[in-house]
Amino acid sequence: MKKKEFILKNKKIFFLIMFFTFLSTAFISLVPISTKNIIENYSNLNLENVLRYGSIYIISIVLFLYFEYKKKVTIALFGYNYFVQTKQEVFNSILKMTPKKLREKNLGDVINAITKDTELVYENYIHSYISLCISIISFIVYVSYMIYLNWILTIIIILSSAISFFIPKIVGNKMSYMRKEYSDSCSELIYNLENLLGGVEIFNYKTNKYFSRKFQDYNQKTEEKGLNLLKYISFTNIFSGASLYFINIMTFVIGMILVSTNMIKISELIAIIGFVDLVAIPTRDIIQLIITMKSTSDIIKKLDFYLIDENKNIQKIDSFEKIEIKNLSYSVNNFRIDDININLQKGKKYVVIGKNGSGKSTIMKLLSKRIQPNPNQIFIDGKDIINLEIRDLILYLSKLFIINDTIDQNIKMSNSNIKIDDKIFSIVKGIENQEYKSLSMGERAKVNIARALNSYHPVLILDEFFANIDEKSEIDLTKLLIKSDKTIICITHNLEKEYLNMFDEVIQI
């Protein structure tokens, strides 16, 4: 998590927060000073003095409240910027991830990272960092006033406070582990919830009891982790709060000794005791914030997984003349393919056929890097695909995907051209104004084909893309693909001679 970069990006807002903190703290600090002056001059109080001290007292509180409000509003703006910028950055990083890296996480992890983990990092790290700076400024301002009142007692209070700063070291690591446990459990809950809701077609009075029980188990397990975390946080708060009573006791006892020896006035002691309560708040907050920030390290590591761009220094390509698959071998569990050799030329149309389990889809996933291939087996214009970023070259399609937007925008998403080619837009003629939810499988396929043809990608791989579409739609859409100038690789179970003859080459696996 690049805290410094984010703060530098929002340095004006950060500075305003600190400025408003300084002003609010400075004005509230005038209250104990006013109390001291009233006590010292109580024998000479008259209407003029009462009005003067009373005005200072009231104005100090009013200005304190005003600048506290300004500070809180500015912190809210800082938080808004964090969530907008960070969630966008995480999502953009996910878009750039290699399929191999993305497969390391399930959908629950990914959604949890964008929603829950970004919130946890803000609340327990970014916001805590701001609060820590606020507490340090408050502490400095209050201590400055206390030194003005009596430097001896102030030093004693500071030394007493120092004991409290050992607490984060004692409790921070365990809290970090518990926060990560809770975050992981939230990811698992989202994943399991998605799995349960996938069974919507079999929701009925007979199955509802089972689904309800499964959700209860998943939800209870997650909330138990959250409860354990809150219990430990409560313990650390009490533990750190107890140390503040030690400061109060030390101030009172030593202060009384100094008063009895005439080293300070009783009015100074009363004012300092007033400041002790003010100092105790930032001291307590500093301890708790350090504990909180320290305990967030594992969550930050989880979020950093999505923010590291592994393709940053890899050569990106978006054109080619020849693709060569040489002696391709791949195995996983009990599945294995060996010695696959295929040559693909720019602009040609290929159809891939073979028995179930022969490796058709696996070969195309290796070619599109949906599965990471071995070195020296796939080459694009003589360059090993391992060293190339090919997402702008090859578009791999296996599912019908429609986003919640207009048909026009669904087609444009892969190419931001203002106008879609008339030939491409004619594919969706008659359905261009329909809601995406009302589209049939065949209509969804039309939108996906139009999007693919409208894209910059020179290579389209269709992995059993027409499996759930009627035969007529399959033939019509295939004809549109054949007419394009793109390189087409179509995996199919359609072995009709008429269909296969539409392609330049049939690849048998």
C-alpha cells in the first residue's frame, strides 16, 4: 500500500486537516488557561473581568467546535478520495492481471479486496495514520501550554506517558493475525454465498432448509472471527486505557507534593490536571493507533497482491504475421497432451475439432496465456510467447458476456471508436434497443460477435462459443466471422462437412 504516494496526491487536503487540528487544539487549550487566570484573580473579579474571561472562554469553545467541524469534513473528503482512487486502482490492476495470477484467488477474494479490504486498510491504516498525526499535533500543543504552566510537572507527565508506548509491541502482532483471519473469512463467505445463490433454479420448500442451514454455518463462522477480533480490540483498549490512569495518579501525587513545597501554585496544578485529561486523549489515541496500524500489515499485504503489475516490463504486441506451436507438451493431474505442432497465418480461418478430453481447449488456453505455457513451445513471429504481453493481440471467447449497459456500449467497450462500422452494427439490427436482460442466447451471441469484430484484436479464439446456440445462429454468425479480416480459431463439436468447409483449415487434435 503506497501510503506516501496517496498522501502526496492529496497533500492539500492532508495539510488542511493538520491546520484545522492545530487551530482547534490551540483554542480548546485556552480553556484551562482561562480557569487558571480566574482562580488566581478571583479576589479581584469585577464585571469587566468576568466579561473578559467569560468571552475568552466562550469564544475559545466556539472556535474549537468550528475548526473541529472543518477538520472532520476535510477528513471525510480525504476518505472519499481514498475510496474512489484506491478501489479504481485495485480494479484496474485486476484488469491487467495475468490469468495465472488471477486464478490464485477465487471470486470471493477479489470482491472482498475491492470492498472489505480497501475499507479495512482505510479505517485501520490510512485513517489511523491521519489520526496519529492529529494526535501528535494535539499532544505537542497541549504539552507546550503545560510547559508554560510548569515545566517540572510536564516532564514527569511525559515520562509517565512513555511507559504506555510499549503496549503496541506487546499486542500488535496478534491483532494483525486476527484481522487477516477475519478478512480471509469474509472472502470465503462471499465465495460461498455466490455458490449458494448459483442454485437459484432449485430453490424450493424442500431445499430451502438445506440452503438456509449452509448459509447459517458460513455466516456464523465469519461472525465468530469478527467477534473474537472485537473482543481482543476491547482488551487492548482497556489495557492501553489503564496506563492513562497511571499518568493521572502520578500527576496528582507529585503535583500535591510540589504544591506543599511551594514549588507550584494550586491554580497551576488545577490547570495542569485539566491539561492531563486533554493530553491523555492523544496519548491514548497514539497508543491505540500504533497498535491498529501495526495490526493491519497482513491486510495491506493482501491488498498489495492486486496492486503489483507483473506485466509492467513485458513487451506488449498487437500485431503478427505467424504463430508457431512447436512440440507443445502440458500435463496437470491425470491429463496430458504431447508433441502438438500447429502453424497459424495472419488472416486465415481455422476450425479445431477432436474428441472430448483431447486437449482442444487446453491448447487454445495455452496459446492465449489463460494457462501459462512452458518456455520455447509457442512463438509469435519467432519470439517466445513467455516474454510477450498478448492481451491486445488475442481475444479469447468461451462465454456469452453482456454488461449492464446499452447494446451500443457493449459493442464499443473493446474499441472506443465513436461510430461502429455499419457491417458490424448490422449484426445486432433489431435488438439494438433491447434491455440486456431480455436477450436470448442467440441474441447475446450476436452482441459478443459484434464486440469481437469491433475490437482491435487481430486474433479471435472461440472456445465452443456456440455450444448453447441453435444451429442456424451458429452458421450465420460463423459466416460473419469468416468474412472478417481477423485470424479466426474456432473450437467446435459441429462436424458437418458444410460447416467445416467454411474454414481455410481444419485442425484435428
